[in-house]
Amino acid sequence: MKKISNQLFQFIITFVIIFSNYSYGKEFQKLFEITMPMNQVSNIDVAIGKSFNDLIFRLTGSNNPTNIKKIAPSLKIKKDFLISYEPININDQPYLITKFDKDSLIEKLESLQIAIIGYNRPTIMVLMKIEDGNKPPYFLNTSSNSPLDNKIKIILEEVSNQRGIFFELPVFDLEDINQLKTLTILDSEKEIILSNYEYDFALDLNLSQSSINQWIILGDYKSKNKLSLKLTLENLKTSVNSLTDKYLSNFIISDSETSIEVIVNNIFSYNDLITLQDSMQRLISIKTSKIESYVDNSITYSLIINGDINSFKKEIRANPNLQLIESNDNVIFGLITN
């Protein structure tokens, strides 16, 4: 049985439809699509099965094999959720792209009372200071491209794609570089860099080489021992995955239910309506939707959502076609769609 609030709270939400590229938050748009390296598996069936497992890991934030057995104990059942698959080459390497059905999979997870994480995904600002002993210490950034930098970026990209999370690196222009060079002991490099970005969590790390091929990581993750670079990077990937568990736990959609009234303004055309409907389809917390009225280019919906109004706001902020523009004590706010 679903946990239902003793009282279904009634909120009024106002949407405004305009065309804009500005948005808050981050949406993992290809949430139900998995890109699997074929060199890791023996055949397409194995790749489909592993892709399904990775998708459940992405949706639930947990790689507990018990969940997989509950949802789809056999490859045949996993394929029942499959929409399509396509072998492709990326940089001359074979991959398989699999796409799974959102509605049937969410319905199955809800029936099993397995909590999920929607398209709304955390953004992690990565501040990694690297001290290799060969050049002055520096922060890993979008422009740094040493062999070590690229290995770390690949780790972040792999975890990002597997887990459905965003790792961001600083973007330094000449002014930023000059400012960091002139800091005093009273200045905080971390605070100065982070002040330029919007993010959900900051990941603070320091990677240093104390002697030949003896590396250690300090910060939010701390190495137990000095190790070779290869082992240090393997441990880094493991630790980033563990930290990702914590980050994603804050985005799990509760199975408690809330009643919401949504007013959508400025629906002037059929295309506006389609834009709105497509956007609302990506708000996974919406369980049921009913149009109550259409008056003066405004649509009023009654919604039942999983979670509360705050988690619903998070979804709205993350959707690239929706923008939260107002929120007051009465929980009345506007949305803007592209």
C-alpha cells in the first residue's frame, strides 16, 4: 500500500507559458536511455540485461540485486520494458544504445513500492586541486588537459552517465586565473571559485604526489594509504560512486501523496498546449492529472503527486522547459516553459 498523507494538502500553482531558454536546475534528459560499451559484454542479450540493471541503479540510486529480481527476474521480462536498441560506434568503439519504456517501468516500481529518482538530478561542483610535483598546484578545470586531467574527467563522465548525475568543473578565464594568483592567506580559493556557480553539492578534493608514483587524496574523500596512480584513480572512482549515493538520496521522490491545483496561463495555441503537456510528462512525481477548466487562455489542472510541494518545486526547477518564477507563503508560483 502507498503511504498516503492523513490529509491531502491543497496547493494552488500558477504556470505562465512563454518561450525562454533560461532555466534553473538540471534535468537528465536521457534518463531511460543507456549507452553500454560492447567490449564489456559477450553479446547483445547480455548488454540488454546489463543495461536494464544499470537503468534500475540510475532510477533508484541503489544497486541492490534484490530490486532487480523483484522488478525483472529474467532477461525475457527485462526485454518487456525495452522499446528499442541500436548498435553504434563512438570513437571507433562499439556501443549499444537501449531505450526503455518510462510509463510501464515507473508503474512497476510503484507497484513494488520502490522509491525512484526522477529527471531532476543533482549538480556537483568539483573542486579538485592537483599537485603532481612537476608544476605549480592547480585546480582541475574544463580547459586542463594533461593525461592525468583527462583520466579524472573520464571517471567523472562515466559515473555521471551511469548514475544520472552532473559533475561540473570550473571554467577559468584569464581574469579568474589572475585573481587566483594574487590571493592572500586571508582569501579562500574554494569560496571565490564556488561563488561563481549554482550547484547542489560541492566536492572538495586534493590529489597530490608525495614521491615517485605515490599518490594520496585528501578532502571529502581521504585515501587510507599512499598508492600508485592507477590504484589511486580506481579508489577515486569507487569513492565518487559512494558519494553519489549520498547526493542522490536527497532527490528520491517520496511515495506520500499530495493534492495540487495547477493554473497554467498564456496558453494561446495548440503548440503551447503540446509544449506544456510534454513538459508535464517529464514531471515523474505526477500520478494523475485532470483538466478542470480552460478560461481566458488559462488551464486549471487537479494533480495528485508523489512527494510534497517542495519536491515538486525541485522537479520544476530542473525541467529545462519550466521555470519557477514566484513562490510565497501561500505556495503560489509561476512557471515558464520554452
